[in-house]
Amino acid sequence: MKTLIVYSSLTGNTKLVAEAIHEVFGPEAGLFPVETAPSPTDYDFVAVGFWVDKGTADKKAQEFLKTIEGKPVALFATLGAYPDSEHAADSLKNAAAFLDASNQLVGTFICQGKIDPRLIEQFKKMPGDHPHAVTPERLARYAEAAKHPDAGDLQAARAVFTDIKIKLLQAAGEK
Ligand SMILES: Cc1cc2nc3c(=O)[nH]c(=O)nc-3n(C[C@H](O)[C@H](O)[C@H](O)COP(=O)(O)O)c2cc1C
């Protein structure tokens, strides 16, 4: 099964998850930053990773997602919000909407990733009525995000993608 793993990562969080997923598929799988990703045409399975930007895939990942046709696709992502939040689920859903209907979404993984401290500094300057104004809850979430992705997240990503790999190989064998 020719596998392509493409990730978009500004500060390295999503890259770490991509590398963990790459371990599942082995050295023969392609692992590329989105900036140098090949065309997905020649691959049997495509995994695309992105950092959540305003509740959806970041722009570079969006553009790559639009190029995929007729493939099983899995999405993985990192974000500042909690992974079990509605925002996380919506971000995955919004990203999946960039996929052509000829693809099949076969799985997703999302975990927290440390937020760029410069962004937090900007939030701290915002007036109290601004949607990004800091509150004790938000500061606690940023502090939690700062610990991720951790070893548990990377292990969870490997587990999700091991499952996906087994299912895809079974499906290929049944053909
Ligand atoms: C400009 C910008 C916008 C962001 N928007 C969101 C967002 O809408 N929701 C969220 O949960 N996290 C958001 N984040 C946090 C990032 O998604 C998170 O830190 C991610 O792990 C960064 O991944 P990377 O290290 O691979 O670039 C944003 C970060 C930046 C810099």
C-alpha cells in the first residue's frame, strides 16, 4: 500500500504527530511537509496533517486537500483547544469539507499543540470583551496545550493509524 503522509506545521507540533504516524507505515511511506509534497495521484492512501487555524485546516493544508481525488484519506491535526471539544470536532469537519466527494475519509486524529507564545501575548493585550481576551480558564488551557503533543498523544496517533492501516490492508485483500 503506497502511503503518502503530508503535514502542514508552523511551529513543529503537527510535524511531531506526522513523524509518529510515519513510524506506523515504515520508511517506504512518503513523509513530506506540505510545501514540497508530491501529487497524491500515485498513492493508495493519503494522510494529511494540519494545524487548526480559525477553526479549520490552515491555508496550505486546505490547498493540498483540494488536490486529492478518489483516495482513502485520513486527517490528523493539532490545535490549542481541547481535543474533546466541539471546536476540535468542528475543525476536523471543516477540514474534511475541502476533500472532493470522490475521496473516502477513513479516520481522524486530533490532539492539543502548544500555542505560539507570541499569540498568547497578543491575546493578553485584548480588551475584556474581545472573544480572545484571556480568562483564567483560557490561561489554564494554554498551559495545558503547552505540554502537547506529549508521548501519550504520539502513542494515541500511532494507535489510530495502526487501526486505519489494518483496515485498509484488509479491504485491499478482499478485492
Ligand atoms: C494564527 C493562528 C491561529 C490559530 N487558530 C486556532 C484555532 O482556531 N483553534 C485552536 O484550537 N487553535 C488555534 N491555533 C493554535 C494552533 O492550531 C496550535 O498551536 C497548533 O498545535 C500549531 O501547530 P504547529 O506547531 O504544527 O504549527 C492557532 C494558532 C495560530 C498561530
